[in-house]
Amino acid sequence: MKVEWSADAIADLDRFAHFLQTRFPTMARTVGREIIRKTDLLVDTPEAGRPLSERRNLRQIVVSVLNASYIVQYRLTASRLVILRVFHGRESRNP
């Protein structure tokens, strides 16, 4: 199993990069790279995240990068792990 990224999740990373690029350019690349690196660890422990609801295939995990928390929501099936969305810890989030 490998980690796959939805178009929405990729757009979330782009949104973070754009926000950081205008304020903290040196951090922009690091944040995206670290989020991806840490979510790749889900390959070994796909059930590490807590279930989002009664739908056991939707889960989320908190990833810390440079003193900020990012919420990674993903769908887990027997054969796939798809990152659905990534939110900054201060954002509202829906699957």
C-alpha cells in the first residue's frame, strides 16, 4: 500500500505554500515537504489516525511541523490509503 493524495489535499498543500511564501518564504517548502514525509509513515501504520466518525474508513492524524499542527484526514481501505484533506490546526475541518 502507498499513500495517495486527492486533488483537494494537494490544493491544501498549495494553499499553505502560498500563504507561507508571502510571509515566511524559507518555511514554505519545509512545511509541505515535512507534511508529506510524515504522512508517508502511514504506510507502516495506516490505522494510526483516529476514526473521524462512525465511518471507520475515514481517519485523521495530527502532524506537527515547525511548532504548528496540521490535521491530515484520510480514507483507508484494504488496498488504498488516500489523503483527503490537510488543514492547519486552527482551521475548521470537514471530511
